[in-house]
Amino acid sequence: MLSAEGYTVASAPDGEIALRMVEAEAPDLIVSDIDMPKLNGIEFCRRVKENPATRLVPFILITGLADRANRIAGIEAGADDFLGKPFDSQELKARVRSLLRLKRYTDELDSAESVILSLALTIEARDPYTRGHCQRLAAYSLLIGERIGASDEQLSALHRGGYLHDVGKIGVPDAILFKPSALTHDEYELLKRHTVIGDRLCGDLRALSLVRPIVRSHHERLDGSGYPDGLKADAVPLLAQIIAIVDEYDAITTSRPYRQALPPERAFDELAKDVRNGLLNPDLVDIFASLGPETLFQTAAEADRLAASMASA
């Protein structure tokens, strides 16, 4: 039926084989009967939707028209649509077309997010002094997020924010980004725009809705002296406060053209000074410091290995 419409169709004799086929090569869409041997359609659907690699694959469950209980179970398992038995072939084709259009849109969003991540890594790679910076920020911020009991969604945003926080620098001239001497007032104002540019780059992606406040506000400070919006106190997003702390720490503990890297103890002296001056969140700085130099050293080393593997991929 669907083959005649130009689709490539693969079938399986039971639910277990179907699951293995899906895990081996994620299809564009799944149509499954509820009544299957070895693994029924509802459990098949649940396992597909629990797997991060296949959870976005549209799933149509075929049920009896009056089978209300199975429809409810199917919804709870994550099914995207239902067909009642007996079903009309035209209805099946229409639903398949509709769900495939939705999947194409989702794939485009995933691709757009990948492009933005690639931009962020490209910016970092242009400067040998910041290589590994994104990976270290992502790792450091997760340590703090876990200590404060952040939700899975917040932890995901921190991880992505570590990579994407400076993506807006793609819109800042290299002459400013890599200027060896102090920036003029006008140059510094241009540099500060990277937060707004990055926010706009992420703006059309729903998947980055929790990341946008990090990208826009990681240079805000609690006393209102930061940019771009001069936010104060609790108006500065919590996740942006975390990235601000680890960003400063990483800048101090890595070498720059104008100075050598300083040890963690000196970095925490500087962070403590910023806390006393009302710039940084004292509780978050204390949590970060409590991790200890050994944990931070190991975390940085693992992040650097990841950066090296990504650069050679």
C-alpha cells in the first residue's frame, strides 16, 4: 500500500525484531499494530520513545475503533497518532504524509541547532588560547548544576550553554576579537553586542529556549554593572549566573597572550573579590569552590581530551 506511493517499507514479524530494526537504523516513521507477538505495540512504542536516538520518530498505533483503554495506554507510551481497525487506505496515506512533514520540520530544527553549535566551535578554534573553553565551561557548569539539584532540562541547558554562550561572536570582527592591545570604547561596545547577536541566532529554535537566557545574560552582574541589559540581583537568570562564574574561572586558569595561567587558588581569590563587590552569587561560588582543585583538574583534563577528539573528528 505505502510502497506504491514511493515509500521504502520494511516489515517485521514481531515486536522484538521490529525494535532491533529501529535501533539499528532509525526509520522516518513507524506504523505498528497493538497486537504483536513477543512485544506488543504499546511496549514497542514506549521503548522507541524512551530511546534518545529514536524518540522523535513519528509512531502510528493501529487499534480497534472502540478500544479506548489501548488508546489511552498508547498516548501514555508516546504514540503520535492512531488508526482504528478497519482503516481506510487513503486515511493511512494522509496521516503518513502529515507526520512525515512534521518530522522534516523537526529534522530541520535539529540541523539548525547543529549549525549553531558548529559556529560556536568554529569561533573557538580560531583562537588557540580558547581551545577547549566551551567543553570546560559545559563540564564545570554541570558540576554546579548537579550540586544545586537542577532539573534535567536545566542541566541540558547548562551543557548547551557552555558551548553556545559566545556564539554571537560570529558577528564581531576578528580585528576586535583578536586585538592584542586594549579595546577602544567603540570597539568594546561592538564586542558587547555578541550577547544580543547570539540570542537572536538561538531565537527561532524551541529546543534552545532555556539556553537563550544564558547566551544573552552571561555577562550580567548582580550589581547591575553587566551587559547587555544591566540586570540586577535575581533578575539575572540563575543558569547565566553559573556560566558567568565558570567563564571567569576558566579565563583566569588558562593562558592568554598577555599572561600565563594562574592556579585555581588564585582564581578563587578573584571570584571571592567579585563576590565581595556584589558581582557574583556567593552561594554558587562557594559550591564551585567546594568541588576542590583535584576534581576541577580532572574535569578540565577530560574536557580538553574531548575538545581534542572533536577537533580531529
